[in-house]
Amino acid sequence: MSRNILDELYDYDLFHLTEIEDMDGSYKAALDRLVKAEAELKKAFPDSADILDEYQTADIELHNLSNRNEFRKGFKVGAQLVLEMIKPIK
């Protein structure tokens, strides 16, 4: 896959943002629910750990591809707004 500036921005390769800002604690709460559900699934279905891992890997990949696409579209819309804003007023 060829890399461009939008990919670099999305992957934080330009700004190196490493922390998720969780102002109201909702990210931590969602992560805690996920960890708890995963532990319960592994306890209830110990023979299915490999399937769960494959599911999670595929789900993460799908979310990453979707998030990247939405980021790129949103960035392009923002650039189009800027271009519209710099046009002379008639």
C-alpha cells in the first residue's frame, strides 16, 4: 500500500500522538467492559480461544480499515470547506 500524507496523519506518524484523551472516563469504561466480556467468554468456552482470537483480529482489522476510510473522507471534506472559504465573496 502506498503511503500518503493522510495515511501518515491517521497513523500519527506526523504528530506522534500516543495517548487517547479520555476526558469523561467513557473510553476506560468501554475497555473495562470489553476485557470483562472477553474473560467471561474464555471461561465459558475454553476450547474456543483460538476462534475468539481470530475473530478479534479480523474485527480489529475491519475497524481499522473503516476508521482510516472515514478519517480520509472527513479530512477531504475539511479541505474542501477551506477551499470554499477562500473564494472571493461576490
